[in-house]
Amino acid sequence: MRIFITGGSGLVGSKIAEIAIDKHDIYAGYCHNKPELGVPVKLDLAKNTGLDSVSKIKPEVIIHTAALTNVDDCEANKELAYKINAEGTRRIAVLAAEMGAFIVYVSTDYVFSGDKGQYKETDVPNPIDYYGYTKLLGEQYCDSIARPCVIYGAKPASGKVNFALWLVKALKNNEKVKLVTDQYVTPTLNTNLAKMLLEIAERRLKGIFHLSGKERVSRYEFALRIATKFGLDADLILPSKMADMDWLAARPKDSSLDTAKASRCLNEKPYDLDTALTLLKEEREKC
């Protein structure tokens, strides 16, 4: 297939390209950082430029991973967040419809309020921050909606260091870090997510899918598990509370996702945390 990936140099997009490059024709959209894999295509959703290049490619599938994902940045610059996450997604979806392309949209666990956790696909979204609100707006335009949660991976992407890499680096430098004990998530390894997204694209599966890891943990426990897996000093990880954090935007207290549907419908199943962290360590050692 001809697959166009928005956010092709990002944590998810670059991993999809890596997995799919031997099987499909990959075109990787980017705004700032040129992708290492696939045919690079300049695309700026904030300025609405580059869509004509996508039209010429005529992809059969679009996997839309590009977004403004910094939660506080979205709260501080709502106009930009709306342009990229909501309006940008609408334009991508309209283009996909014109070409007859199947679109898979990577949304977020932040579409939920976090009042209860273990959210199913049938639960009603109710975002409490602007990031989650703009991502929810984007969902209405797309064939297939994938919601991950706290994505991490073995390599930096798009100039950003994800949570796992940040923690490993800090602990190796004997730096103390504060992590909250009262925020619960289902962390998602990008390799697992990319494989599930690719399967959904190849099989043209429509609807909403929660594609996170299958294990619910607090941010603090997640950090302890990473430290243990990498043989680092867990005593450097200091327990904290959400109320103590200097965040601009509100965060869901429990945005963990129920992945039973993905486990039932997909050949590539959501990983438990130990499996994911073992693979993370193996991939990190190869970098």
C-alpha cells in the first residue's frame, strides 16, 4: 500500500515507518525535523501548507499522528492548538475522503476527565483541558480512532525526549526526580502502538480502539518499574502529588484505558508492562 504518515519524524510516526518500510510504500510528512525513513513530505498543519503534495501521492491509507501534544502549550496557545489538532485533522480527513483513502487518527486518553479510569471505547469523553478538547474535535472526522496513553520509546523523536528516556537519563546522572503517586495511566510502548496502528490500517478497521498498554499504574509506579528494569537507583524517585506540580493545564487523575477490545480484535495485542519494558531495554541497547 501507499501509506502517508503525518508526524513521520515523531515518536509514533517514525516507528510506524520503521516497521512498515519493507512491506509498504511509506511517505512521511514532517514540519520541522526531516524523517529518517520513507519519502519525506513537508507538511505544516498550522499554516495549512503541503496538502497539495499529499494529493499528488494519492495514498491509500493516511495514519494521522501529527499534533501539538504539549498539554500546557495547548492551554497557553489555544489558537495554535485548534489550528493543528482540530482544524488540521479536519483538512487531512477531507483530503482523505476526496482521494478515497482510509484514515487512522491517533487521539489521546486526555479526551476523558479522569474521574474513574479504565475507560472503554463506549464511555463518553469529557476533556478537562484544551489539548484533550482539540483532540476530541479531531475524532469526529476520521474513519478509525486510536487512543493511546503516555507513549514512550527507545529513541528520541522530533527533537523531544519521551518520559522513559528522560527518566533513565536523570537516574543515570544521579538526579532526583519527583513523580506523582495519584495520577494513573496505562503507558504505551511506541513499538506496540505502531504495530497495532499498522494492523488497523491494513485491515481497514473502523471505529474507536483503545491502543495503550494493558496495565494500569501510577506515574510513580511506572517510574519505579523503569528504574528496576534498567538497574537504576529507584531511591532517586521521590513520591509527589498532582497538587504539588506546577502545571498550567488540568490533568486527568485517572485516564487509564481498558484495552479489552484491542486484545479481542487485533492479532497484535496490547503489551503488559513487563513485556513492554523488556523490549524497551532491548531496543535501547541497540541504539
